[in-house]
Amino acid sequence: MTEVLAIALFITICLTLIMGYPVAFVLGGVSLLFAVIGMFSGVFDPVFLQALPNRLFGIMNNQTLLAVPLFVFMGVMLEKSRVAEDLLESMSRLFGTLRGGLAISVCVVGALLAASTGVVGATVVTLGLLALPTMLRRGYDPAVATGTLAATGTLGQVIPPSIILVLLGDVLASAYQQAQIRMGVFTPKTVSVGDLFIGSLIPGVLLVLLYIAYLIFVAITQPKKLPALPQEALGPIQWGRLFKALIPPLVLMGSVLGSILAGVATPTEAAAVGAIGALLLAGLKGQLNFARLREVSHSTAEISAMVFLILIGASLFSLVFRGFGGDVMIENVFEQLPGGVIGAFFLVMLVIFLLGFILDFIEIIFVVVPIVGPVLLAMGLDPIWLGVMIALNLQTSFLTPPFGFSLFYLRSVTPASVATRTIYRGVLPFIAIQLMMLVVAYIWPEIITWLPQQIYGN
């Protein structure tokens, strides 16, 4: 009976979310409803709900989660400060005379924005508004142009500072502690957001290089799809403007990531440095005023409140799911799968990939990862490797037709003359690159774990 209620709870929540109801209220409301059903049926012990106040206090007192509003503030402030516009214009003048140069510029700027903002929707929409009209007007193939924009915009999922990695770091830290209890191991060793930031650096850079390599290949083999532009159409290269547009974001990235890599700041402290840096950058560009600050603060409060409210609802769901013995049921299922830990890992990755079509990454991180994370980690998987692989997987699902969120963002700013099927066709090569990156990271996990080991040791 308890296992049936646990499965019914999970399915009901997924179906209710698909229907479009608010995530936080669905997680909390449906969980409470099933808890009441379980108590009347005599299969749910209400003592599990007594842990909720401590959970809520722990969420509000969590120093790691403080990085979320700070990074969101940094990203929104940079988005409103025309950083992307200046970067794209300067890089286009530098590379535009090469075949595919405009698309390569989009990749470089997208990577810089991902490392500066970490907000996928904002990056996709910003690049789409700024670059797509120019690419189409200059004769670029619509499929290649839209595919490049959609794929580049999702780099914020993996390249730090990523909101996904911040949330994953907190959830996996808790999952790792539970895994240690399951294994009967009690050590101070844990996993942090900084670990995931460092572990994702090499895969993120490799993805950017693979995107650029693909664009160069298309430019060589099918030059009509990515034509070179005359220098007269682009205007002269203004080196002063280029350095003025490029250096401030690079300094900001260096201060945020460098402070983490050097061990002089926690991710939360680095997020505060990034927020102050974004304010200074906006001020230097003449984009900082009271109206802008109020707009950015309002967006930051709105996004942060959503995240924390979802986390509260997810905590209630986790308690009720455990009260029905759902965690034990998942562990038994994984142990009986063919292939052991490999079979369990592939099943989880497949489920996360499919759920990425219908649920946002926040729901997946707070609902799915706390259920499967402790079991997978107790089976011996490296927590840093698992976290980065989940982030790469979610990034791939964001791109995959017909439900990829990145495609929806891009469709909202794409001219009606570009068919939706054209966008779908354009992202397919980039999905193949993403899947190849996942395979490579699975075969050679050192791509993810090597840098953290070099910095922190074993």
C-alpha cells in the first residue's frame, strides 16, 4: 500500500505540473493531501512532518543558497546594461569577414554571457533579438543561425556561475550526507557548489570549442550557409571599443571564478563580488539609475522568491515520499536493475532527460535528485561527476525538440518567416554534440574530476 501511494504521489505531482499549476503549491499541496490520505489509511506516520520546521529553518539559514539571489542580481543587471549588445557588435566586426564569423562571434559572446549571467532564458532571448535579424539579413541559413543561437544560449546551464550548479551543489551535499549514512561512513568530506563550478569548467569550454569547430566545418563544406561579410558592411574594427566591451566582463568573470579557484572566497562570497561588479560595470556604462536598479531588484526578488518557495514545497514532498518508504523502494529498484550502478545511472539520466521536456530544471533538481541522488552516491558514483553530468543532461533536454525550453525562448523572438521546423532542424547537430560530450564525459570522467582533484587534492 505504501509503495502504491509513493508512486501515485510522484505521478500526480508530474501530471499536475504538466497541467500548468504553480510548482511550489503543487509540491506542497499534493504532498499534504497524500499525507492526510496515508494517515487515515494508517500507512503514514505523522512524525515525518515534525521534521518540516527544522527543514524550513535550514533552508532560510543556508549560506550556500544565498548565492542564488546574488547571482540572479548579477545576471539581470548585466542583461539590462547592454553588455551583450556591445560585445556582439565588436566581435562581429572582428570575425564577420570570415565565413561563419558572425556565428562564431555569437558562440564567443554566448559563452561570455553564460560565464557572466548564468540565466539561460535571458541569454537566448538577448542573443536572438540582437544577432538573429543581422544573421538572416546577411544571408545566413536560418536553420544554422537559429540552431547556433539556441545552443549557445544554453551554455549558461554548465558554464559557471550557473544557477543550476548552485542548486545542484546544495541538493547533492545533502544527498552525499545521506549516502554516507547508508554506507555507514561518517567523514567530514562533502561536495560543494565550488566543486561543481570547477568540475564544469573543462566540459563547458570543450562544448564551446566543439560548437565553433562545427560552424567552421559547415563554413568550409557549405559556404553558402555561412557567407563571409564585406568589411564595408560591418564597419571598421574599433579596437578601443572592442577592448572596452571585452575587458570588463572578463574582469568580472575572473573576479568571481578566480576567487573560488584560488580558495579565497566561497561561492556565496564570490556571488556578492559578482553582484557588486555588475553594479560597477553598469555604472561605468552609464546604465545605472534608480529606475534600472528598481527593475533589477524587482526581477531578482521575483525569481529568488520562486526558487525558495519551490524548495519549501520540495522539502515537504521529500518528507512525505520518505514517509511512504519511497526512498527504500527506489533503492530496491536500482539494486535489481541489470548492470548494477551503470544501469541505475543510465535509467536516472533517461528519466531526467525526458522530464526536462515538461518540467523546468528547478523542479527536477528539487524533486528528482533528492530521491535518486543518495542511492546513486551510495552505489559509489562521484558526486562532482554526477552533478556535472546531470547539468549536461538538462542542457541537452533544453535543446531537444519538440519541448526544449530553449526552443520556446528562441521561438518567441524569431520572425514568423522562420518556421518552427527550421529551428528544430538547426539544433539537431548541436544536440549530437551535446550527446557526444555526455558520452566522452562518461568514458573519461577525468574531464570533470581532474581539475577539482588538482585544486583540492583527492
